[in-house]
Amino acid sequence: MLPLSGIQHFSFCRRQWALIHLEDQWAENLRTVEGRLLHSRAHEDGLRERRGDVLTIRGLTVYSQRLGLSGKCDVVEFHADAAGVPLRGEDGRWQPFPVEYKRGEPKSGDEDRLQLCAQGMCLEEMLCCRIPEGALYYGETRRREQVVFTPELRAQVEAMAGEMHDYARRGYTPRPKPRKGCAACSLRELCLPAMRRISSASAYLSAHIGEKEGP
Ligand code: SF4
């Protein structure tokens, strides 16, 4: 099993994922600390709470044998629904609805949606049911964004889980590739020296080629 939460790192940057999950490199920055505090609050009860037709479970452990992923859901809401699944200790049937808490604001990339969809797919496998959607809650906007688990999103999760396992088997860490997101990356101080080496090597090569090609 690989950590489910890694899918967001993998989607953001393959190298970041490999540094964290294969090489045990981790560096805190303001974003990661704030994110951790938000998650610890979302997980802190580890308990179920019932309000009317909604049962909320925090910090639920989930896994999928098929995807080879396991992790924890911040929150899973179970909505009373005749088409749902039975739950131990509760009457009736319940439709699972995962909710993932994020510190910032909605991102342009799909990393948060992929992580949430992977949670939904784990819950489906564990509870033998279909989960069509979940939600992302963003601390900065204090709003929920509904996420539909489309066939395309599911296919991306499957492909990424396969790719992550392939990297893990091979112990493969991709070379650094500078990108826009590097400025906010918690690992840039670990990663950038390698980038600087590449950049000076490229600079050297360009200069060298330039000399050869010059008059
Ligand atoms: S600094 Fe950039 S290339 Fe390096 S791990 Fe972070 S996002 Fe990836």
C-alpha cells in the first residue's frame, strides 16, 4: 500500500512525490504547517456525530486493494438514503459522501479532486457501493466545492496509482524540472541545489557549444 495522500503530490510534481515518499525528504513551510493544523482539527475527534439525517465520521481509515492505496479521510458524511449502505450501530441505509479539508483556496490543477476521488474509490471498494461525488472544503474561501467522480477522474486516479507503484518498485526519483509551482514547493531548498547544478551544467554546455560554433 502507498499513502493515498501522495496522489496530490504526485499530480503536482512527480519529483516532489518521490522525494517525500521514496526518499523520506520532508520540509515544512508555512503552507504545510497550516495544512497540518487544519487536518489535525478535522481528524481530532475520530468519532461519529449524528445530526438529523447526516452522520459524520472523522478520521476514517480507508484503503483499496485494487489501487494499492490507503489513508485517512478528514470527514465522511453518511446521508440517510434508502439506496445507501447499512452501517453497524445505525438503523437504515446511508450514502457515503467524503469531504476533504484544504487550507488555501481552490487550485487550478486537479490534485485535490484526484485525492478526494481516490478516497471515494476506496470507500466504494470497502463498502461495496457507488459514490458519485464528494466535496472539498477550502479554509481561505470557507466554502465547499462539490466534486463529481467522473469516469475521467476515476481513470486518472487508476493511472496515477499504477504509475506511483511503478516508481516505488523501481525506486525512481525523476530529475528536477523547474515549473511555476516551484516557488510554493516546500521541498524547493532540497530540490533546487540539484536544479542549480543542472542549470550551471546547461550554462556550461551552452557556452562550450557557443565557443565551438563561434567564429
Ligand atoms: S522544487 Fe519544483 S521540481 Fe522540485 S520538487 Fe518542488 S515542484 Fe518539483
